[in-house]
Amino acid sequence: MKIWIHRIALFILLFGVSSMTYGFNQLSPVLTAMVNLGGVVGAAGLMFFYFTYPGPYKLVAWVITLSVIALVIESLHLYNQYVYSFFVIKRLAYCGLALVTFYVAPRAGEVKMKWVVNAILVMYVVGQVFTGRILEYGFTSESRTTAAFEALYLVIPFLYFLLEYMQHGRRVDLLKTLAVFGVIFILLHRSVISTALFAMLVVFGLSAIGKVATANLRLGNMLSTLLVLALIGLPFAGILSPKKTAAFFENIGGIAKPSEDETGSWRLEQSTYYWKGIVQRPMLGWRYEGYDKGEIMENEDFASKGTVIHSQYIDMLYNYGIAGLLLNLFIVVTTLWIMYQRNRKMSSEQTLLFAFIISGLLFGVSYQLPLFFWSFTGLGMFYGIYQRRVTTVPQQKPAVKAYAST
């Protein structure tokens, strides 16, 4: 019974805080409740599970707990209320979900990334295809039926199939890899496209230095397959509307020149605007005063522009200062360090999570990190410490896998 409770809890941590699980409905009241609950769990669970954490997470537990207490005291002092703004408190505590996930994961029984990948793909097919939402998409930024946070999930199956191909050399896995990346590309979230490509380079880099168990780049097979697919697809290129195709690739081109792109220049302008406030209070940020001011940029041409600070880094610096940003980075960097250092050879699952977590730092330049990112970070720490795998690949036989808890 306990194991199923923990499995349900792990599912909620990984998927329950995303609109993908609720048919891509970002206005779902259940989603709103789960996001608010995420802040509560992230803060309350810190000390309950304290003695199960690795050293770095124990330090984080203390820092978040004391920070939440300090915010409550500040609220009582300035506004004569214990919780003047739950919004301010919960967003600082979101990163605590990494610690809670680390506690839940080993108690949920065997956790296979294949199951995670299947869950993501099923929810995408159901939420986009079966409901007909994808038919509303006109290959423009305005008609997209997914948010960038939801599209970020697809980086996980993309990396999974890539590593399967690198490990086993099956062209069907390469085709799956290309298919998932094709979906990422078509969904037109340039930040996610950049994140996926960066994650792929991380995997290639780890493989090149011999850090990934039984993984080879297999560039020859990859290039020949891409060439064949290009030749097959070339005759169908004329079917597409030239006008829509040109507009689509113009949007994609914003990756290379963000300062000249409409949304890219907007984010740059937004970051510049909030930087003025950051330098005024660099250490601890604006907290409740920033909440009172709202997040509206002073721009007469766009009345609603800037209602949300897009960049994770600018958001943390403005609201919680250098201290808040360092707290976030400490969780990510120590997780990556332990995953890398404790495993002479990383398994494909560890490599996947390592690449996903480190690529999230790039995604955070354009968007605030979604709650599930912190859950997958905690899952990465779990894999780094407990899921140590030794893999050998005999000739013409499947890989023999043995797990050992450390």
C-alpha cells in the first residue's frame, strides 16, 4: 500500500503540476490547486524528510526553511499579517520540490525512464490529437496549442530515444528521435528547440569523453539516415504553402538573432527594464514590495507587456536577489556534480537526466523554470546516488543490467 502511495505522489510531482496532464488546459482549477499545493509541499516537506537528504540538500532545506520563516516575519512586521502574499512565499519554495522528489522516488519502487517517456507521449497524443487541439495550430506563434513549459517535456523522450539509438544502434530509435525533434521543431517554441539541441550536445560531449556506458555516436548511420529522409521528403516540400513556410522559418530564425526578433527583443527589453530594480536591491530583492508594484513594464505601446517576468534569472534576482538565485543554482549544480562524480560511467537514464537538468539552465534564460523541472532535478539526484548501473554489451546479445544501491 505504501509503495502505491509513493508512486502516486511521484506521478503528481512529475506531471501533476503541469497543464499537459489536464488536457493542456492552463486555466484548469485542478492545475491551480496543484501548483499552490506544490509551494506548500516544497516548503513543508523540507524538514519532515530532512535526515534522508544528501549533504547539499540538507543545507538547502535549512536555507529554504529559514527564508520562509523570514518572509512570514517580514509580512507580520510590514503588513500585520502572517502571510501577506502566499505568491511570494510559494515561488521561493518551488525549488524544494527537488528535495521532496528525492525522498519519494526510492520509496516508489523501480522507476524506469521508459515509463516516464511513455506517460509524456500518451498525454501528448490524448491532449493534442484525440481532443483535436492540434487542428487549431496554423504553424504560427499566435496559433500554438502548447505552451513552452509543456513542449519542454518533449526533450525527455527526445533524449531517451537518442540514447537508445546510441546504445543499440537501431535505426528505428533514430527515427523516433527525429520524429520527437520534428514535433518540437513544428511546435515553434524556439527556446525549447535550443534547449533540445543543447541537451543533445551535452549527450554527445559526455559520450565523446567516455562518460556514458555503452554509448557510441554512430555518426555514419545518423548522417546516412538523415540523407535518405531528406531525399524522400524533398518531393513533398512543394505541398506546403510558400507563405506559411516562409513565416514559419522566419520565426525559427529568431534563435540566431534574438535582438532583431519581436519576442526576443521584448525579452531583452524586459530584462533591461527589471535590471534597474535589481541593482537597487541586489542581495535580497524586492519581495513583497515587488509584488505590490506588480510586474507591468512602462511601455505605452503594450499595456499588458511584462505582466510576467519571463527569465528565471531576472525573476529570481528581482524578487529574491542574488541570494535567491544562488539557492536555485546550488540545487542544480550540486545535483549535476553528484551525478557526475559518483558514477565513473553514467547509465543512459543518468545521462538523460543530467542533460535535461543542465539544458534547463538554458531554458531558464527565456522562461521561468516550470515546477516539474525541480521534480526531475530531484529525480536526477536519486538516479545519481541510488540507481548506479553497470552495463556490458556482449556480441549479438542484449545488454545485461545490474542495479546496486549505494
